[in-house]
Amino acid sequence: MKSSFAFTSSLVLGVLFGNLSSFAAWADDASQPSVQPYIDEVKQEMSESHEQKPTAVATPSSGSSESPFIDSVRPKIKQQESSEGYTERLRQNEVTPPPPTAEVSGQTYIDEQKQKIGPNNTPSAIEAVKNGTSELKEKRLGQITSAFGLTYGAEVNRTVTANSTILGRNFSDVYGANYAPDVTLFYEWQPFHSETWGSLGIVSTLSVSYFTGVGQFAYQLTNPVTGGLFPLASGTNFRFYSIPVSVGLEYQFNLAHYLRPFVSIEPTIIGYLETRDDGARGSGGAVYGLHYQGGVSLLLDWMSSSGSWNLYAEYGIKHFYLTAEYTQLSTLGGDVSYNENGIFAGLTFEY
């Protein structure tokens, strides 16, 4: 009996002692600070969020049952998908032209606006200038200071003779009345120019003339075989070149504007050269003389306003003329007397 009571008492004491030991250990753990406070805080927030229940959303299958969170978001997504896109909104906001009226049905928007503006009866300024009806006047800047041009001998008479110290036939006997081209180039510097009173210039000219002929014997010899006379013409061909170079003064009268008379006088040096094809040596030299000329220049600007303006825009030419002149060239001395007179025609350009 005593032994049974002692065993029971020992068992009860052992259980109580074990419980007290477990409680002491749990108390010690609770009193000690945690070594990972942030993780513990996150765990607590997660546990609290799981304890909250989502709002019940009615679904087609169950009207009052609770739905997961994704079911509560799905209606919003469907609503956004059913709305118009950004491009559609821009298209609706575009400004479109007004529809055509009944009177101009089938016409474009531009045609409708043209009809509102009405016909334009005002001529174009460019077309008016081309047609010569513009009130705008072309303005050529700068003063005229120079002129240049060329002339060609249309009808020229020449007399070339050698003095008594040179033997030979007359110039006309060898070269006859054969046609001889005569071209003259000139340049004029105008220190004074007025469209009203005229222009005074220093002019220089360079001319070239070319002649061909057949040699002539000085005497007509008798043929001893036939008893007749030999012909005067020989088998030798001759060529004669004359190159007059002049520098002088020229005055042009501009008062009439369209018709501008002019006169000039120029001391001249005339170089000449004669060649032959029979192997004999030719001859050459130079003589001195005076060159006189007088004529008229016809202003051509008015005949073609567009052509005149193109000459100015591209080359700076302010006036151009058709010229006709009478020319006389006379020598004052030398081994050869060279005289020339005739009518020349050409073109003159002022800039």
C-alpha cells in the first residue's frame, strides 16, 4: 500500500515538473528579442491579409457565392476592351471638308473654293513683261563705258599702186575686180556717255582683206613659131593681204534715241603682204594713212525686249545696234598707195 502510494506520488510529481520545464522554456523564448524582425513583420502582414475575405461578386453560375480576386478584376478588363481605341478617337476628331453643295455636286473641294473666289481677270506680271504690256520698266544698272562690234564690207572699191621705184603691173591688172572679203573688228572706250547728248569714245579697229589673182607680164611678147603674141597672163598665182590697224576718236549723237549718227577719224597703219606660188620671193611692208567713217546706228532693243534683257542678264550688254557706214581709207606716203572706200554694215554692242 505504501509502495503504491509512493509510485503514484512520484508519477504526478514527474508530470508537473515536466510541464513546468516546458513553460519556463517557452517563457524564455518569448522574452528574448527576435533576430529577424523584418521577416517576422512580413509574415504577420501576410497572415493578416489571408484572414481578410474578398468581396463577393455575382457570377453567371452563382449569384451570391464568393469569387476569387481575379473575378473581381475581369469585368473592368472587359469594359476597357469594349471601348474605342486611340486611333478611332483620332479619326473621329479629324477636320473634314464640308460636303459639296447642290450646285457644285461632284466637284472637288478645291473647285468649290475656286468658285467662291471667282475668276481672276488680273494678268500675270510675268506674262505682261513677256507681252510687252507691263507698266514695269526694265532697269539696267550701271553707266555705259564701252562698245564693241564688227562690220563687213558690202560694197568696197580699192586702188593699190606702187610708186616709181617698184616695177610691176597695176594692182587691178593682177587681181582685177575679183570679190575680196573685208572684215573689221572694233572696240571703243567711252569716257563720256549720255543717252541724250551722245557719247565720245576712243576707238580702235582691226581690218583684214584678202585678194587672189593671176600674174601678168609687163609686155606682150611675140611667139617666134606661130608669129602670134604670147598671152599676158602667166601661170603664177598671187595672193595679197592687207591689215589696217587704226586708233582714233568717235562721236555718236544720241538725241534721236533710235537713230544715232556717228563720225570718226583714225590714224592708220596698213600692213600688206603679197605671196606667189612659183617659188619666187614675195613682197611686203607697211604704209601710213587716215581712216574716215560716218554712219548711223539703229537701236534694236525695242524689237525684242526679251532678247535685249537676256543679253543684259547674261553678258551685261545694255544696247545693241544695226550699223551702216561709209568708210574711206587713204595713205599719206610709202612705197605703196593704198586707197579704199565703200559701204560697211555690222552690229554694235554697248555695255
